Amino acid sequence: MQEAEAFKRLYPEEYLDRFLVKDIRPDGRGLRSTREISVHASPLSSAPGSAVVRMGNTTVITSVELGLFDLGEESVAGRLEHELDVGPLGTTHNNGSIARNRQQTSAVSGRVRQILCRSIDLGSLKLSEPGEEASPGGGKAWALHVKSVCLSLDGCLFDATLASAVAALATLRFPRRLEQLGEDAAGEDGGRPEGDGALRFLWVPACTAVALHKGRLLVDPTDFEESLASAVVAVVWGRRADSPGGEEPEVLALELGSEGQRASVDAQLVRRCLGVCGGRGTSQRLAALASLLVEDIDGGEADGMMEA
Amino acid sequence: MVDGGRGDGREDLELRSSRYELGVTGVGNGKVEGSVRLTSGRTEVAVEVKGPEASLASVVVKPTANRDRVSVNVKSVVSPVSGQSGEREQALEESIIKFVAGVLDPSCPPRTTITVVAQILSEDGSLLACLLNATALALMEAGIPLYGTPVSVAVAVAHSEPSPPRLCLDPDLAEERTSQLVGTYSYLFSSVDSSESAIEEMKANIVHVSTLGNSNAQTALHALTVAEKAARLVLRTRAC
């Protein structure tokens, strides 16, 4: 065992190649298999929305905090901020400086925020006053502070962070309006009021990455495979929230980074990547995340979220 | 986006007029090896490149067993038009770092550092493509060996249901806001011959793609093909 570990450290490419020629990967998966996703919804009782997502040895915990802010005259939508912390527990491969680590995690966080802003209905975060006609601006809206912490990192940080943030937002329950809470509190003995609203999603997004190594495509690469890849393609697939099992998923975002000296990436290869990463593994991920929303969509809770 | 035409009167597959000026930082401390000011429509950026210089002892360049792999540390700083750098600028810095690492030639001195400093002077869409083009020109001016000639273009896909999607090259800010999908594509053309016929036959190697917006897989691939044609056009224009 120690000899194999030493060989891996000294000759990482040869180590990986010896597996790949047999169409198998060091962790026992096939080249096109994704790692199982496990979602633990609402592990934090103190946060209105939280989730832990585990993909292989990559684990990300996300919590959502709520805040209210005054909308400007022109603003009609709520706000979403995302923060990612890859602390010492999550840093396994990055031997750069602290500033470089921050730059990388900030870039991942920015991409996650962009996808989330497109996937949820920010307009539904506006609070409407009782009996008030819909006004173009003014009033208050919810600000969602989404904080993710990477607990362990073994590749695909963006995929796991996005899945974790989506799961946490799916478990989010808004408190009812304060005056309503007051009425309910008189008849109840504390605790969370019943019938809390859920967040309205437009898309359910899930990302699957593909690494290119010597012409072979490795779906959902580990940290070791990512470090040796000459190109990595990350595709964010989205399924419309109102038809979770129906239509084909669409591409919400595509990110490709390639080392031009080592990889030969053309449109044909991108087509192959879209084909292999849009398979069963992505469907499972989308289904796992969509299942967190199904109750809300069926029960119509989302529609009544902001009503007084 | 106006039906049947674009706000500034361009055709769908027409780029904005672009010009660049090399060696804009002639004064200073003499540490800048390459600098360029690039204007594309009303988007304008200035990029400086410093290096390759010996890495500081504290900067660890990742060791690799692959001899073909470039082990150069790339740093990037992007400053906005006004205010302080935020999340968006950090994302741009990350894109520039990956882009530079992807286009460097293996003959680039190992265990060195290349620093790219970009200043956004004016912003009107296709910012990342403009920054990557300016970075490529500054790298070339600095004499840093590249594996080929990099060209970046931006493509927007307009809302067009139920008709087929409408692709627009080099979108401005207003077009980006109303588009269904906006993507930046960087190609690396590798050949020593830059004659017009040779450009058509050059192999285009994709080094960077970032898209945001929903589309089916077919439209995403179509945008990629259009971007490659546009990149060849840019290359041909530069060769002339």
C-alpha cells in the first residue's frame, strides 16, 4: 500500500494512466460515472435554511440567513449574496498564497451567485403591503445571505458548492409577517409558525465537470484527477422548477479552461463533454435537488409566500 | 435588442471597430515589459505585463512530473473604472490567470512569475473578451513565448422564441442585459504562417469558454462555431 502511495506521489501521471488503460479510475469508478450525491437537508436548526452536500470526499455545508432591506424607487427585486470559505480543512491541493486562495474561492463564489440569481425568482422576495396594489418600487424586500463552508475538498468545488447552496435555499422557510406572527403567537406556544413560505425557484441547477486527460474524458474528477487534467469543462444544467421531471435539462452555464500546450480542444470535444456530463449522473443530481422542491411546488406554498 | 437590427446599426455577425496602441507605459520605473490600450466600441481597457521574473522564495510553483507542463506562476490584478475591486473583478482576474496559463509556451522560463495588471477605462459590453485580447497583445509585446496566437470574442444569443435563436457578435452592454445567453470564447491559433489562406486552415484550439444564460446544448454549440468563425476574422484583420 505504501509502495503504491509512493509511486503515486513520484509518478502521478503514470499512476493514473495505469488505471485509465483499463477503463477504470483510482477510486474504482468507470470513466463516465459521477460520484453519489448525498444531501442532508436542514442540519442547522438555528438557520432558516441549511444543507450539507457530499459528493465523494468533497463536502460543503451551506446556511442561509435572512435580512430585510429598503428597496430604492427603481428596485423591484430582492437580493442574494454568496460567500464561500475554503478554510484549512478544505485546502488540500492549493499550495499558493493566502491571497491566491481567496481569489480562487471568490471566483467560485461569484459564479455560484450568478447561477443562483438566475435560478430563483428574486422578484418574489419583495414584501407586499396588505391591501396594497403592486407598486414599481419602494417598500422592503428580503436579502438572502448564503454562506458555504467547504469541510473537505476532493475536486469539483464549484459543483458541490452550487448543489449545497441550492439545497439550502430549497429548505429555506420565510417567517410570516410580523403582525401575523403576533396573532399566531397568541394561540400557539412558540416555535416556528405553520405554513411558512418557501423560496420560488425558476430553475433547479446542478453542475457536472469533466476533466480531459490524454484524450480521455473523466466525469466528476477528484482532486488528483483535476490536478493532472489538461482541460476541465464544467456544465451547469438546469431543469425548469415547474416541470421537474418533464423537459430535457438546458445548459445554464458553461465554463472551460484548457492548457493550450497540452490539450487539443475543439467544438467536437465540447460536444462530447456535453454528451457525457448530461447523462445519468447529472439526472440523479437534478432529481436529488428537485425532490427538495417538489412538496412546495405541489402544495403551492411558494405562491403564498409573500402574501400577508 | 431591436428586432431586425441592432441598436448601433451593426449586422448580427459584425464586430465593433477595434483599435489598439502598444507600449503605452513608456514612462515609469521600467519594470513593465508589455503594455497595450485596447478599444472595442466604447469598451476600453489598458493592460500591462511584467515578467517573466524569478519567483519569490515564498511563492511555491506547483511541482509537476510532466515536462510539457508550464510551471509559471501567473498573477493578475484588475481595477474597475471607479471604486474598489469587488467580486466581479476577482472573477475577471481568475479568468485572466487561467487564460495566460493556457496560452504560454512550454519554453517559457520555469519557476518564474508573470504579472498582468489591467485597468478598465470604459465599459460597454464584451469586457472579458476585450481584457483577454489586450492581455494577449501585451504578452506578445513583452516577448513572452506563446503557444499560438490567442483571439477572444464575445457572442450573445437573443431571446427569439419561437423562431431560431439569433446570435450577435461582440454585444454591447444593452444587448448583454437583454440577451438570453452571453459567452466569451478564446481560441489559440497555432501556425507560423499568417497568410490569409493559411488562417483558414489553422487549427483553432479552445483555451477558454465562459457562458451564462440558458440555452439548449445545440444552441451552445452553435454559438461556439460562430465564435470560431469570428475569431478567424479577427485574426485575418490583424494579419492585414
